Amino acid sequence: MSTASAPGKIILFGEHAVVYGRPALAVPVTQVHTDVEITEGQGTGIRIDAPNIFLQTQLSALSSTNPLRSVIEKTLQTFSISASPALTIRILSTIPVASGLGSGAAVSVAIIRALAAHFGQAIDDERVNQLAYDVEKIHHGTPSGIDNTVITFAQPVYFVKEQPIETLQVLRPFTIVIADTGILAPTRESVGDVRKLWASNPKRWELVFDKIGEIARAARQAIQNGEWQAMGALMDTNQALLQEMTVSSPELDKLVVVAKTSGAEGAKLSGGGRGGNMIALVRPENAEKVAFALLDSGARQTIVTVVQ
Ligand code: MEV
């Protein structure tokens, strides 16, 4: 059996503006992950078994634009495997779907690496990242590539679209509480709506994206200088700009207020928004209290992660 695993991710700063070339910061979240196991199948063809999404099917029965079919076929093409091999690909994931935690990119990265292991193919991170990005385009339309990049490299990144990846040196670890609204985040739709806003008044929205880019740059400095507390106010300002961009939601706003009133240093949505997860920067000693308050106010699930 060949196996591979990929972590979840959160965007700390810069979602949406990153699609327009501004920098963004993202970190892996190892508490949630996608695991892929590949075994030799019987007969012919590839069988998919993904119990978390209640999917059990032959690959050939999926539509040709299905992201799972697409990632498997693109990977086999890369390895010059033309005949359909007899395989069972089992996908197990603890990353909630459509929650801003990168479930789609994690599935792609884990499948690419498990197929490479199964066929004894060496594949470097750049190639994994490119293949996963091609599939992200099916999920999200015009993705920046930040999700597949942070998940492929599994390290904190300072990301600028179409620029070489820059990993972040975290001088002092910091603690984030992640809370799920339980509402599916319609990333394709929110990215499309921001595009419409921008098209209706590019001058105004370019300025907003500039402000978000400045926040991401300031946050990088804070992280690299070990001044993590400075990120609290930056998160609050980033959240206000995301609200202006119409990508927050009453449920996200409520969790942000609860996080702040229960002791967080700053809080914001993370990812596409309008659902999915929010993140709160906390002093380590406050993490449990903030997580409890969020659960008490309707969060579906919380994760406490230490970025280092
Ligand atoms: C989604 O995780 C992040 C967005 O900025 C979209 C993207 O970067 O492709 C909303």
C-alpha cells in the first residue's frame, strides 16, 4: 500500500487581495489532514473510496471536470501512464469541506504524492504544487495559488501570486484559535463577487487591496521580529476591510466579537469568507477560554494551533 498525507491551512492575512497580486500570509494546520491510501485493485480501472463525502465510485463515472478525476488523470499523464491501472484510492480527511481550511488542495496534494509513491516516481514540490494549482482552477475559477502552495510546502509562507515562494521565519511561536461557523464557504462565489466589485470601481478597490497588502507586509515583519502581539490590531483592520468587501457574514462577525470580548488580541475571517472559519490570535493562557466562548456561541468546532 502507498500512502501520503497533507495538512490543512489557514490564511492569516491577505485573502482576496492576494488574487490581485498583493501579498498574503498562510500557515499549515497539522491538526487536520487528508490521508490517501492506494492499493492494487481487481479487474481494471480506478476505484475511489471517500467515506467522508459518501463517495464510492469508479473514476470513469465522474464527470471529466470533477477535481478528483482531474487530479488523478493529470498526475498519471505526468508519469506517462496511459493505460488505466487497476487501483483503489481511499481518501480519508479530517479537514471540513468548504470551510476555508484548504480541503480541496489537501486532497489534490495527498493524491499526487500517493500516486508518485505507488508508481515509484520522483516528483519535486514545485511539480506537486503546479499540478495541485491546475486542479484549484477547477474548484475556484481564478485562484491565487496560495492554498496549494502552503499545503504543498507545509510551512508558513509569505505568498505573492506568480512569484517564487518565500517561507516565513517565525521568531517566537504564537497561538491561534480557529472556529468553524459550520456554514459552507462559497469561495468561488465570493471571489467572483469581489471581482464584480472591483470591475465596478477599480480605483476604490485597488486602494483597499493596497491597504491589505500593507497589513500583510507589517505582519511578516512582526512574525519575523518575534513581535506577534502586533498582529492583533492588524487582524482587526484586515477584518474591517474584508467586511467592506462583503465577504464576511453575520455568523463570522459574531464569532469575531465573541473572540475579542473573551480575550483574543485580534480576530478575522480566514479564507474565502461568508462562512467557513474565523481565526483569533490569543495569548497561550487564554486559548482554552476563547475556544470555549466560541463553542458556547455556536461555533461548530474549534482548533487551537501553535504557529512555529
Ligand atoms: C481562499 O483560501 C483564498 C482566496 O484569497 C482565494 C485565492 O487566493 O485563490 C479567497
